[in-house]
Amino acid sequence: MGQTVRHLLSAADLSREEIFFLLDAAAALKRRPQRLLEGRELALLFEKPSLRTRVSFQVAMRHLGGETIYLAPQEVGLGEREAIKDVSRVLARYVDVVAVRTYGQEIVEEYARYSSIPVINALTNEEHPCQALADLLTVREKLGNDLRGRSIAFVGDGNNVASSLVVTAASLGMDVRMASPRGYMLPENIITEASARAEESGGSLTLTNEPEEAVRGAELLYTDVWTSMGQEREAEQRRIDFAGFQLNRQLVSLAAPGALIMHDLPAHRGEEITDEVMESEGSIIFDQAENRIWAQAAVVAFLLGVADRIEH
Ligand code: CP
Ligand code: NVA
């Protein structure tokens, strides 16, 4: 069992200092890619579809001089064809690090308990820590490295993307606002974690059911799909429940002048965000997607113990 191995399963696995360290490391690797992982191998064990996460990990590893193996949803059958603990122990004999995209957080936690190599959460129903790091890297590029007091409003579902973002942004001392319909608020454990981090860093966390309240005067507006992967059967009900939570011209007009628009992608245009807002001048959505490469390069280097060799 890999008790001493470091994993990234949740945004809360990283201390404030480590978040700063990773964001600086990501920026350094973006300025100058460095071949720190020659001969090292990353497995991508994915039980859901992906464009960004898969490709950005593959490109990141190539920049670092390492390699990847991609295992598609139909291939491994985690917990079905084979027990999670067996897959975990076998892959650890073949590769140096693994990124797992799956359903419940408990699956990636069980996987990690048996892994003698680092495990990275590449999205679960509950968390998406790699996305949050890329997002904050992007925000730093736009607003500067010191994000204390800068305001970010997330409008939408309190699940994976929002949870990891809120914990990470609160760690950096941001003014974090979260608007969700009743029944779709952030889980208690995330609220507790983010509030404690906000307190420590001088930030704040405001929860509301009114999108207008969250958005008013905010410098950054973020949304995500109303129906996440695996929830397709709830799509019709969710369209009803999330009505009024669309990032559209009217909602954006309440934000700070020149507010920046964020989305993790894929977007369901016309649902959580309009075409017009996605294509608007303030959109930094594709910068977020690009920065997945560098945030994840930093994470892999960190977990494999070579991040202190990154030249800044
Ligand atoms: N944002 C994100 O994780 O995209 P993919 O689902 O395409 O990987
Ligand atoms: N909340 C979305 C994020 C996709 C990157 C989902 O889980 O499908």
C-alpha cells in the first residue's frame, strides 16, 4: 500500500503554499518547457469522455520528455472487469504516475489507497482539481499574481468544477461568490474547507440562490454545464431547475465593467451560457483550456518529486 506516496485527489489535498508553488511552477514551465521527466510514463485511465484533460496531459508529458498511455472508458472496466485494487497495483508496476477520470470520488480514493505511484484526479463527480489550477493560472495571467480581494462569481451547479475552484480560489484570498439553485448548492465538506481557507487567507465565500447577487460587481464570471457527464437522464429537469442561471448579456451587465468570462468546457451553448457571451471580448475560456497543459505539467513534476528542479 502506498501510504507515503503523494496524490492529488482533491483541491483540498494542496496547502495554500503548495498552490502558490504549483502556479509559479506552471508559469515557469509555460515560459520555458523543461525535460524533467525523460523516460517517465503517465497512464490516463479514463471512464468518461475527454478532449482537454486527455490531450493536455499528453502534450504536457511530451513537453517534459515523458510519455503517456491512454486507456479509454471501454477498456479497463474499473471495478467491473477487474477489482479497483487490482488495476491500481498492476498499473503501478508499469508506469510512474496515473491520472484517473471516473464517477464517484470514493473510486479514485480507493484506487489511490492501493497505489504505490502518485494518482491524479482527472475529474470525478465531486472534484476537478487540475481544472482549478489551470483556471487560477489563467486568472493570474490576466489580473496579476496577487489575487487577494479579487472577485469571482460562479453561477451554476455546485459539483466538481465549482467545488475545486472555490477551495483553490479561497486559498488565494479571493472574494468568492457561488450562486446555485436550491438543491444544487456546494456540498457541506467543500463549504467548510473553502470557508476555513478564506479565513486563513483573508478571502471570503458567499453562497446564494440569486445569480444577480453573486454577479454584481464581480470581476470574473464562471459557469459550467447544467448537466454533467453521467447525469444525462436528468437533463430535462435540470433545464427547468437552472432557468435564470444562464450567463447571458443581461446577467453579465451587472458585473464589473470589463468582467472576464470563464468556462471549463465543454459548453452547452444556449443553456448555461449564450453564444454571444462565449464569443465576447471578455472571454478567457480558451486561455483556460490552453493552461491545462502547464498546470498539469507542474502537478506531474511535483508529484514525481522533480519540481524543485524547475528553472524559473
Ligand atoms: N474541462 C475538461 O476537463 O474538459 P474535458 O472533459 O474535455 O477533458
Ligand atoms: N461538470 C462537468 C465538467 C466537465 C469538464 C462534467 O462533470 O461533465
